[in-house]
Amino acid sequence: MNAPSLESQQRERIPTTVCASADEACTQLAAEIAELIHRNEQAGRNTVLGLATGSTPVRLYRELIRLHRETGLSFKRVITFNLDEYYGLPRTHPESYWRFMHEQLFSHLDIPAENVNVPDGSVARSDVFAWCRSYEERIRAAGGLDLQILGIGRTGHIGFNEPGSTRESRTRLVTLDGLTRRDAARDFLGEANVPRHAITMGVGTILDARSIVLLAWGEAKAAIIAQAVEQPPTEALPASFLQGHPRARFLIDRAAASALTRVRYPWLVGSIEWTAPRVRQSVVWLSQHVKKPVLKLLDEDYSEHGMADLLTERGPAYGLNIDVFNELQHTITGWPGGKPNADDSHRPERASPHPKRVVVFSPEPSHAVLGMGGTLRRLVDQGHDVTVICQTSGSLALPDEEALLAVDLVGELSGAFELSGGPAAGFAADVGRQLRAKAAFAGDTPEIRRLKGLVRRCEERAALAACGLGRERVRFADLAFYERGRYRQFRPDATDAAAVVAILRELRPHQIFATGDRDDPSSITAVCFDLIRRACAELQDEAWFAACRVWLYRGVETAWDAAEIDMAVPFSPRELEQKTQAIFHHQSQRSQTPVAAGLREPWQQAEQHNRGLASVYDALGLANYEAIEAFQRWRPASA
Ligand code: GLP
């Protein structure tokens, strides 16, 4: 665990502990909860817990279940109050928080049913006000919350207290923010199905808890965490109100901590050792902060922005600027697989061997094209032996209507060729019946999932063909953890790990491209990356693996910081257009409810990222390209 320096504690307005992983954080917190329950029990008291939903607390709940099963931790004297519930959903709805809590926690514990309290989303509108008051009353009658567990939404909401919620707010009916509804769209199979309202404990209700722990994992939460921790409290960011609480703290993983000043700009909050990556990071920051290209930074710019000691150690600015400029310049290459027969001493990738065997992992079909479609085409054009491995089938992300389209096509085909008795036609007809009989939001049968996975396969083949890869260059691993899992409930096991090891051992790549290293650990991308990480650890001692480089690419949700990039592959406007055309083949993945304002479609996000990075390079004083895809080198041994 990483302890903040005194200076960063001054900047951080709430105690924040950064753990190596979400698992480490959850093990620690579950042990604290067990201790609290034991202490209260010995004093003859109940323990009153405030609980949250979402992906974030799932690991904590798994650990509590483990403690219950393996150490006999009893929840008989525990009373729980959940933060919130979607309004308009009955308890039985697959997406109701009541159901979520029972599936993820309560059904696995010995907690008495009458001790469980979840806001009731089915209360009549006219009774909501009275119901909310009675919820508050019940919390008081139980003796108040001993401990409130929180996650955080990307709007900075806690519970469903969206921006604009006051510090004094109490349990009430609220309207959900657009971003919150978009984030829930995957669970509800489309944004249009996400309820518009919810019942939530208020900020004031939460602040009445005797202690509060907010959890956050993954890079997608980094920006909002940094604001909540370091900016003055404001209604625009409800989580920032936790700053005023005497016993509130944040427990986060490294990726969620990555935008904190102590991590991103450590030289601003204490003296640091000026390693090469730190120098690059700080000079890039300075250039962006004072809005000057790197080569135009002056001694004064350094000394006026807390970097005087860097100047003393490495100055003057002139030489320092040139060193960093050259480093950045050397990240740029049109040869992502290495340039054959060229001096590679300043290139990101080795010249030989050429061609290279390249394995590109795509957690779901579409991820690789979105994250590195331009680079894929380059690798193929430059003669490398590229194989794309789709780790999961992606069936969970295919809307029913798209599956029905496929069923219809098979029906038409078999009609046209009088094949209606054939097994494929029979299968499709079966799936069609199952789809039509399916209750709204119910999970898919294995047959439906199979067909959905096949639709995504076809889209992926078409998309990769547009990047120059023939169908023999695409493999579908259909990892079992995904096929038997649901969102938030993936449990990879030894079979999944062995499948990834087997692929790598067979293909013996010189280059691996992967993504998901900084994502929420319950996400598909993070689970898929973890399997690659484990495979690399297992293969480490094999001779071929020593000559293999692993490159990380980013999804469309988060962008690289320019200082972290080890390889930047630039594209012409024409090449960017080709990438966009390739993405179009993943037509089932288009946004379900496009709105006029803002970038919503995956291809728009990808374009924005690639163009944005080109502008960042331009502003640093490097060449002005149309678009850039970027990669970071990952060293398995040091991970
Ligand atoms: C929902 C819940 C919040 C939760 C947030 C983040 O909006 N009402 O309590 O903190 O989502 O969800 P996740 O943990 O899935 O990122």
C-alpha cells in the first residue's frame, strides 16, 4: 500500500489509501467489517451497514461470503440498508438492486430477511415521499449506520445523488443524469430501457453514518476521484461532500489513483527522484500547462512551476528540452512491427526478425479494430504474420433484434433452397422461437448466445478484412468464463488460463498486443488482460518468450497521457477513414439511442481519440499528423 507524503496529504482533502489491487483493498476492508461485527456482538449490539450496488463492491461481497463460509463470520446481528433503487422496477426485475444484492450477497449469508432493507422502487408515486421518510426513520430506529460503503459514478454521484444534490439532501426520488443512464445502458440492453428515476438515500443521510468508505477501481474512475479528493466540496460533485466527514476515507486501486497529483504530478507535492520517466512526464506536463512546445520552454517556466530542482539537476532548460523532445520524437514510427534493415537503436520496435509473428488479443470482437485498426493494417501491409485472437464471443453485447435478423436470413436462405428441414434451419428457427418468447431483460439461453456469438464473428471477420486480414487470420477462443458468465459475475478459472497459454505456445509470437490492464477488475477487458498476464508469467522461462515484446493499446473510453507512450503510429486522413470504415462492420455495436449532441458512436470515439492524440503531439512541438494510435510497452516480469 502506498502512503501519501505530508505535502500530498495537504492537497488531498480526504484520507485516501491506494492499494495494489482491488482484491487487496477488499480483503482489508472485509477484515475490518468482520472485526466491527465481532466487537459489536461482544458488546451485545447489532451492526448496521449501509451497502452499495454496482460492479465496485462485488469483490468485497465475495470476500464477506468467504469469511462467512470459511471462518464462521455470522450476519445474524447485522442490519443492512441499501443506498438506492431504480424507481419503477419491481424487486423481481433482473436489474433491480434488490435482486442484485440478494444474488451477490444476502442469499449467501445467514442474515435474517427482516434485517435487509432496500429502497422500494415499486412504491406508488403518491406514497414516495412518506415512504422515503419512513426509510430514514428505520435507519434511525436501528441506531444509525455504523459504516456506509460507497462506489462512485462517473458524474461523481454517490448512491444516486447526482450533481446538484445538496449536502443536506435526504432519502428521495431523483432524476438520473444522462451519463449515469448511459453507463447503465449495457445492463438494461439499451439506454432507452434505463429507468429515468431512482430512490436514493440523500447526501445528508450518508453523511450521518459513523464511518464511510468509498471504493473505486479502474482508470475510468481516475478523473472523478482526483476531483473528489482534491477540489473544494461542491454540489457539482456530490462525492466531494465526504470531505467534511470526520471518518470518511477512500480506498482505491492504482488505476483509479492515477490522476491524483501525488501520482500524476508528484514533483508538485514533494521532492522526488528524477528518473527518466519522471523527467519526461514532468516536461510534457509543463509544456501542456504553459501551452508552449517542449523546445520553447524557458528556465523560468521550470522554476515558476515547481521544477527548480529538476533544473538544478539536469538544466539548463535548453538541453533538457532537447533530451525530452528526442525521446518523444523516437516514439513515432510508421513501422509498428519494426523497420527491416534499418538502425533500430532509437526505434520503439526491433528491426529483426522480419517478418514478425504478431498476436493481437481482442477481449471482445471489435476491441482490436477500435483500439488499433490502423496499426493492424500497417502490420499486415508490412508483411507481418498477424493473428487476431478474439478472447470472448461478445454474445452478451448483441441486441436481440440483431439476432432476429440473422434468424430471418437463415430462414430466407433455407426457404430459397428448400433446406427447411436442415439442422441449421432448425437451429435458427429454435433460436427465433426462444427470442420471441423471452421476457424483457431475461438472460439468454445457451442457443441464443451461440447465435449471437456467431453474428459477432461475422462482423469481426468483415471488419478485419477491411484492415487487410483474411479469415484465416482471425481466431475465436470463446473463453468459457464468458460463455457461462454474466456482466459482473465472471469467474475465470484454470481452463481459461490454459487456453490463453496454449494459444501463445502454439503461435510463439514476437509481438503481443493486448488491452485492459487498467480497467475495472470485473470488466471483460480486465478479466481478459489478467489471463494474458498470467499466461506471460507462466511462459516467462521459455526461450521464445524472451524475444517477445508485449504492447498495450487503449480502448475508446480512456486515453493515454502523452508521456506514457512508447510507440506512436501516425496515420494519414485516408488511413483514418479506412479504419472508420472497418469499424462500421461492427454495426450491431452502434449506439442504440444516438443523440445530436456529443460523440456517441464507437467510431466517433475512436476517431476523436486518434485525432486528439495527434493534436497533443502537435502541441508538444512534434510533427502535425491527422491521427495517431499509441502503445505502451509492458514488461511482464516487472508487472
Ligand atoms: C450506480 C449506483 C452507485 C454506484 C455507481 C457506480 O449508479 N447507484 O451506487 O456507485 O453506479 O457503479 P460501478 O460500481 O458499477 O462503477
